[in-house]
Amino acid sequence: MHSGFRSLYRRRITVMELYTHIIPSQIGFIKLEATDAGLRQVGFTKEPPNGSAAPRALAQAVTQLKAYFEGRLREFDLEFDLQGTTFQKQVWEEVSNIPFGKTTTYRHIAATLGDVRKTRAVGSANAANPVVIIIPCHRIIGMNGLLTGYIGGLERKAALLQHEGIPMQASLFGWSF
């Protein structure tokens, strides 16, 4: 009787290896994480690179990020293994469509997804973006033209926008165009 019960819970657990690598950039150290299925995370870290070569699962992401910072790449082409809700993934997909050197607002993305009342939800999903720079959440600004929050800080956000040719200036009220 118990053998049938046990078989319901007897599953083969597959553990995917998580590969990490840290690279330097003009805006600080960037930590990348991937599984064999694709890129899972890109974020800022205080931890310096250790000088080792990038794991094979991260080689293409490292190459493309370096090309982006050198001004030779405007659009990333990578496989992802993102963890998030269906709504978050829809938002990240829309954010991925913001062209290099352009900006948009949370409200515009919410409207594109069919409901401007979801503007705050879009902001929350954007804040949970696991692969900054590559999914270009830095290209989202406030309705008033000011920079809004960024996981790496507003100085990094401004630097990324300037790198993409969007002139910024600091004011008493924050960064503006």
C-alpha cells in the first residue's frame, strides 16, 4: 500500500550547474550567472574578477557585454534561463524591445501590454529584471523625463544612457534630459 504512495514522490531530480563569472566595465564589476540552458543573471557586484577565463556557458554573454561597452554592439543575442512570473517575463520581453539609444516609460510598457493601470506592476517587474543591461531596464525613465530607480544606482543608469548617446545632465531634481 505504501509503495504506490512512495512512487508518487520518487522523482529524478536534475541539478543544473550554475556557472559564474565577473567582468570589469566602465561602470563597475558585473557578475554573470548561467546554466547550460542559458543566461540567468547579470548584475553589479563589488567582488573583483579573479582572472580566470569565462566558463563556456557564459563566453558569449561576456563577449557581447564587452562589445557593448566598446561601442561595437547595440543588440544582444543570447539564450536565457530566466526565473520569474509570466507577467514579469512579459514585461522583460517588452523591455527587450526598447532600441539602443532610445527610452520609454513604465506607462508606455503597461499600455503596450494592454492596461495602463498596471504601470506600477510594470515598475515592480522591471525592478526584478535579472539580467540588467542585456534586458535594458536602464532605458526606462519617468513620465516627467527624470531618471527613476535603477538597481545599480542612478549614476550607472545615467552612464549607460550616455554610453548609448542619450545626453544627460544633473539637476537639483535628479538627472534629466
